[in-house]
Amino acid sequence: MTDLCSLTLKEAIEFAKKEGAKPLVDAFQKRAETLNPKINAFLRMVPGTAGTGSGIFRGVPVAVKDNICIEGQEVTCASKILIKHVPPYNATVIEKLKNAGITVSAQCNMDEFAFGSSCETSTFGPCKNPWDLTRVPGGSSGGSAASVAADMTLAALGSDTGGSIRQPAALCGVVGVKPTYGRVSRYGLIAFGSSFDQIGPITKTVEDAAILMNVISGHDLKDSTSAPEKVPDFTQSLKRDVKGLRIGLPKEYFIEGIDPEVEKSVRVAADLYKKLGAEIKQISLPHTEYSVAVYYIVAVAEASSNLGRFDGVEYGLRVPAKDLREMYFETRDQGFGHEAKRRILLGTFVLSAGYYEAYYLKGQKVRTLIRQDFEKAFKEVDLILSPTSPTAAFKIGEKVADPLAMYLSDIFTIPANLSGVPAMSVPCGFTSSGLPVGMQLMARPFDEATLFRAAHTFEQETGIYKKKPKL
């Protein structure tokens, strides 16, 4: 008998057409009950959220990150301050999933408020990498990536502010897509950085990602940042052909400090593209070196503003106190973890009088220069190829005490968020110790179709995605 949990989303849709979705839902629930105590990818299963639509999905189960609002279901952003917070409405992506007939099956562990690159800042404990339980799955969408890699769900939704879909996808050996800013509605996503955040799919294959992107994309009047851009059928882009594509290798992404095994895997991928008829060009994105600094000024400024609403009055935790001032202080002190406090303080500082122009305004100006780098590059090439992460998965606890080392985990993913371009991580190899390596593809705004075409070609040529962790 087929192991139902090993099916791809595409295969599961075909299975559900013939046999119904109940065997799938039961199989994934049983696997989650067995594996989740070891991996800690799911924070809670979601009862009674089977899809109502009669589309092709017919109840197939998909998991979502714990910062996406589900009506009547506790949503916490993996933070103590939001425990028992129950939204009275669905995020637009949840409505789209349910209307397509998809069952929302579980909520995934994450770094608290999406602050982190390792899924270690969760108030519910760290998530672990299915390839090696002593290592991190990446973050902040670590639970989403780990659950897909461990075959605990068919696919999952994550959110990406500075690499939080792509980096864990790379570390867990799965596919992760950050759509163009505005392609997918942010309505009902609890915000970290409003000008950066995008919801996207984490899946077993590129085809599955295209299928899910078809479901969640599109203009939404409830989201003022949603783009009224026509949505193509992304599955039509899955042609096994890259002839004539111009692919750029940015010299700033192949730097000292990158793991040699990671660099080798990505360069081998570039050689394969060349062999298949693509043109490989050396390009420059000269302001890349400033991207981490700019991100940790602009994004934390937005975060401190967004998190100002969590004060014990309307949402979640409220610590009893003798007066309002003390209640604010105690609720935030006990409710937020160390990394959340660090980012709130840093964001408040860069927005404060006397520092706004020196930091925030200057950061926004450099962000414009970074976006212009991409505009210039995309006049020469159709895609940009780079590593997703400078290293494979690192040990749990290895970087917790050194926030700067942790922040550098996102050095290759942040520029796509600063400029708003679409980007995807695809498995491209393994280290000598058997850990997955991911490569990143970036394209022009709203040209996800070319991403899917190039990623699908590579995936089908190499078959790397077929290798699974032994659990």
C-alpha cells in the first residue's frame, strides 16, 4: 500500500479524487502524533477547519504558520503575550484555502513574532530539523519547513520578512517561495515588518508550490498593499526547458565565510543550467553589503510600531497590577521574549527624535539603492542565482548568544525583501554530513512564472528532492 504521508500535494489531490480525503487526514494526524513530540513542528492541531469548497483539493490537509489568523482558533505568534488570543476572523489566505476545499490541519511552530532565523525563540520551545534533531530547522517559519520535510503535512504556509520561508526551506531540504510583495494578501497576517512581509508556500516539490500559489495569490481589497496584478496559472510555467534564459551570479553572494560545500553545490547547479542551454553571467549587486544593516534598522522600526498594540489591554496576556502603567510594564516584561524585546528597543531607538534621520531615513535611502541594483541587474539577466543560506543547518544553541551571527544567516535572502522581488529556495545538494543545501532564484517583480520554470527544470533534472530524512 502507498505510504500516504509520502505523497506530494499533486499526488494527494489525485488520490482524494478517487478515495476521498479522510484516509489522508487520518494518516497525517497519526504521523504527527508519532513525530511531533520529537520535532515540535506543530503547536496545535486545528479542529473543524475542513475546506468548504468543492474544488480539486477535496479536503487535503495543509498546515499554516502560527501568525496567520484563523477564526475561532487560538493564534499566538509563538509568544506568551498572545496566549489565548482567538481572532474573530480568517486571514484572506485561510479563506482562499477553505474555498478551494483544503483542510487547514495544524498551526506551525515559529520564532516568536517571526523574530529569528532558527525557530529557537518560540515560547513553546525550539523546533528541530528532521535531518538531524540536534540542529535547527531555520526560521522564522521553521515549523512549517520541518513539518513538510518530515512528511507531517502535504504542504504549509509560512511568512517571509527577511528570508523566513526560504532559509528554513533550504535548511530542511524543501521548496520555499517568497512571492513578489503585493502578490499575496497580508490581511490576517500578524505583522512584523509591514513593508517586507509576504505569505508563501513551503512544499515538497516545485509543482506543489505552483499549485498552492494559484490558490493563495490575487488582489484583495482588504489589504491596501495588495497589487491588482493579473495572476497567471503558475502550473503552466512548469516546462522542463531553460534554453535562452540569462542567469546572473552576483559576485557579492559568493564571499568569504560561506561554507565551501554550499558554494560548490550552487556552482554545480549553475553549470547544469549552462549545460541545459541557459546563459550564465557574472553580475554585481554592489549595495548587498549594506542589506543586513538596512534591514535591521527599517524592519525593526516597523516591528516596534506593529508590536505597540500588545499592551495587555485588548489582546492575550494581561498581568494584574496596581495601575495602568505598571500593567503595561509587567505584561510586556513577562509576555515578550528576549529577542522580541531586543528588536522592539532597537526599533524604538531608530525612530526616536534625534536618531530618525541618522538611522531610519538613511536606511530607507539605502533600501532604494538596493532596489535600483536589482532593476539594473534585471536589464541584463532574467534570473539571479545564489546560495539561500551561507551554511547548512547549525546546531541548536550554537548562535543564540550571538545575535549578530544569527542575523547574518539571512544575508542572501534579505535583499529580495528590501527590493520586493520574488524569490525561491530549491534543494540543490547535500553536505558531506548529509545536511540539505538550498539554492536561491530571484526574478523580476511579478515574474514568478520564470522562477517556477527554472526551478522545476533543475528539480526534475537532478531528482534531489526525492531524498528524505530518516525518521
